[in-house]
Amino acid sequence: MSEARKSGVKRVFIASTSFITAAQEGKIKKESAPIDITLIDSIYTTTKIACEALAHSNYKEYGAPHYTILRYGS
């Protein structure tokens, strides 16, 4: 993300996973639902959550690049 910011990239796309919803409570999942780390059941899911969190933190701290997260299913 820092190289994208330094290079002037306006938006990045992140390939994530629908498995993240396993770390959210309730039957109906919303993008805004909090993630409960005690519900994470795999290293794969953990790394995808970390990538999403890094994109969010980078944007909040530096204001760029914007990001879009695509949560693909299997």
C-alpha cells in the first residue's frame, strides 16, 4: 500500500474471501458487522482479515489510496 501511495495510485483492489463472514455473528451478514476474532477458525481467514485491516488503516492514516475489497466465495 505504501508503494501504491508513493506512486500516486488512486485505488487498489484487494482479493479477499467470503470466509471472513465466519468471524461475524448472526445469520445475516453485513459488511459493517464487527469481526469477532474468537470466531476465526483458520490461518487463511486471519491473513485475509489482516490484509483488509491494513488497507483500512493505511487509508485512515494517509488518506490514500482508496481501496475496494472483493470477497470471493469458493
